[in-house]
Amino acid sequence: MTTATNPLKQLLDFAVDVAREAGKITLRHYQGSFVAERKADNSFVTNADREAEAYLRARIAEAFPDDSILGEEEGEHPGSSNRRWILDPIDGTYSFVHGVPLYAVLIGLEFESEPVLGVVNLPALGELVYAAQGLGCFWNGVPAHVSSTASLDQALLLSTEFGAYEQYGLGPAAEALQRQVGQAQCGPEYIRSVSGVHATACVSSG
């Protein structure tokens, strides 16, 4: 990474720190004591979601009081600067509620409406993936990058649910993609993941 005087590096360090701490909050409830409710869209929300988001909002407001904050559970708090923090305290609450470790604390930052950094903390797995514009991507502190695989027939395909593509009119395209992937091996090579965020973290770190 660059020197500590780089403003974006400082913002990334801050985001990584608060994502770690928010992850610790979720772990206090994971596979233990939590209260789950259904939201209007029938998705889950828990007291762990709310506690983690409240923590993130408080830390950001203290450090950067002029910045806007948009959170999954509490909506948007407008600011006067050209930065906006975007928070999802538990992406994958369905997994969290059912004791599956594939959930994440997500933090993003926009500058003048353009994304400039992001953090994915998978606390139950002990994995942290983060990146910033011009600074690279890191997995648990180690430089990371997407796979160097150049052709689909050598690739590994990740998807939360291949069957879902059909309802959006993409069934034939999804089937064709599965046929192309892994043809150099013994049949299609793909993995169904129960978490989109975990699959994305896997892709971003190669």
C-alpha cells in the first residue's frame, strides 16, 4: 500500500478497523442469543444488525461528522461533504440467523458519487477482504487479486443459485455458461454458494 499520508489509505485503514469491531459485535450474538424479526420485504433483521450498524454510524459520525451515511437498517443521514459511507452491518442475515458462517459486515465509501473503497469482513470465518482505488486489494493483509485464468474452460464458476436465472429470462445463458466452464476437466466445474457476498470475496481474492 502507499504511505500513511495518503488520505484514501487513512480512510481505508479506518474502514477496516471499524469493520473488524462491528464483526466482533455480530459474533457476540452469532449461534447464540439474538432476536430476529421480519421486515416489510420478509427478510430478516436482528438486534445484532442494529447494534453493529449503530456502532458503525457512531464511529463515522465521530471521525467524519460532515460525511453522509447510508445504512441498511437506519436509512440515510445526509452530510455536507462530498463523501458518503454505505453500510450493511450483516449482509447475509438469513445465513446468520440459521447459524451459517457465510455472512459479512460491508462498508463502502463514495467520493462525489463514485465508489473509492470497500471492506468485506466475514467475522465467523476470520476473513477480511478490502480494497481502495489505486491501493490494490488485500485478503487478511496479504495483497490479493482476481484469478489469472484467461479462459472459461479453465475457470471455476460461483453462483448463489443457478436456477434463479430462469425467472429473469437468463436461463439459456446460464446453462451455456455452465457448459463452457470446466470443459477441459471432467465436466462443468462450479460451486453453488449460499452467500453472494462470500462468493464475491472469493472472486476478488482469486
